[in-house]
Amino acid sequence: MMRRLSPAGIMGLAILGFWVAMALFGALIAPHPAGAIVDMEVFLPVSADFPFGTDYLGRDMLSRVLHGTRYTVGVALVAAVMASGSGLMLGMCAAVWGGLVDGAISRALDTLISIPSKMFALVVVAAFGSSVPVLILMAGIIYTPGAYRIARSLAVTVNAQDFVTVARARGERTLYLVRAEILPNIIGPVLADFGLRFVYIVLLLAGMSFLGLGVQPPNADWGSLVRENMAGLHEAAPAVLMPAFAIASLTIGVNLAIDVLGGGKREGDGH
């Protein structure tokens, strides 16, 4: 039956849609170039001219936040697709083939997941630098094992169902079983887990940028904007608060939207 969206789910989808739109078009509608100094006064308060104030160099923070959206949202989205896509494919392979294949994949990813994510990220950045491709690859690798565990658990459960056994008995190929029988029955929870991976990656990259190891100047993501304007924190400058609010709103929006993907109420459910 048709799914009934909760108010929280609608709000989450609206917030998520807004930030995705800003990632695509924010640089085009920004009032000023990202690096343009628009006023000699630093840490100006919110005003009609500067809705988000100015930063520590007198740059327009609204423009900085809009330009930074493509890095925060874009990098996290690509890395989350990489992590969830890899985890899904490996999880279904392990569930369908089992045996040595399952054992080899599981043990390899268990080894990877045993390394603390922040430590792994610091080692990768120290070795290869903090370019955007390195950040995407690093975040994707870190969160693949978690996505794999979820996908494998779901796929193993579905693979043991009678309808899969019947399909296998009538001679269906493995590719058919994965595509037609297993994947459609696990895609909802996998999409919900994808939302969580996205949030984790946003927070990881924001933390890396706050340490100066994320997106490098002249480019900046929201974590970088918080770090470079920390001198204005004691004044409650909007240059610090606005990018922090953007991070918070994105993560809250995604978490609310996950309810829609993973199990909102359906009409006729009765609960």
C-alpha cells in the first residue's frame, strides 16, 4: 500500500532536498565569489547586506557556505555511494556463495573495521595528502565494512527463504537470484543504512576539516569554515555558528528522511 509520510519525514526530505539543490546550484546563486573580501570589518553580525555576517577576513559568509556545500554534500554523497555500493555487492556475494568466499570477504573486512576510523583517516591523509579524491576514497573504504555487515545479514536471511530455494531448484542462475529475488527484498533497509553512512561521512569529513586535514584552501567545506573562524567564537559570531548550523541541519534532515526510506507508516498498517 501507499506509504504515508510523517511530518518529520517530509521535513527531512525538504531539508535534504534543499542542501542537494545548494550543492548543485549554490555557487551560481551566491552573492559574491567565495574568496572575495567584501568589507574591511571582520566578524560582522547578521545584516541585510550580509545575512550570515562576515568571516575573519571580511568575506561574505553566505557565499562561503553556499560554495562549501558542494564539497560537504558532494564528497560525502560520492563516498557514501561508494561505501554502500561496495558493501551491498560484497554482502550479496558472500550470502549467495557462502563457504570460502563468505569467510574470505568477512575476515578481510573485519580486519579493516578493527582499525579506528579516525586513525585510519589520519594515516591515509598523512601518506597521500588531503585532495578531494583521497578524501572520497578514504571515507568510502572506512565505511564499507559496516555497509557490508548490514547487507550480508539481510541477504543471508532472504537467501534462506523458501521462494529463493524454489528459484534455485528450478535452475535459476546466481545473477537472477541476486537481481530478482534478494535485492528487491533488502533494498529498503539498505537505503536507510545508506542515509546513516552519509551522515557518518559528513561528520568524519567535518572533523577532519576542523583539524585542518580536510578540503584545503582556497576551497573550503563547512568544517573548514568553522575552524578558520574559531577566533570569533567568544563573540558568538555568525561566521562560526552558521556553518555549524548547516552541518547540524543536514545531519538532522538526513536522519529524518531515513524514516521515509526505512519504514515509515503505510496506510492500512493500523499502527
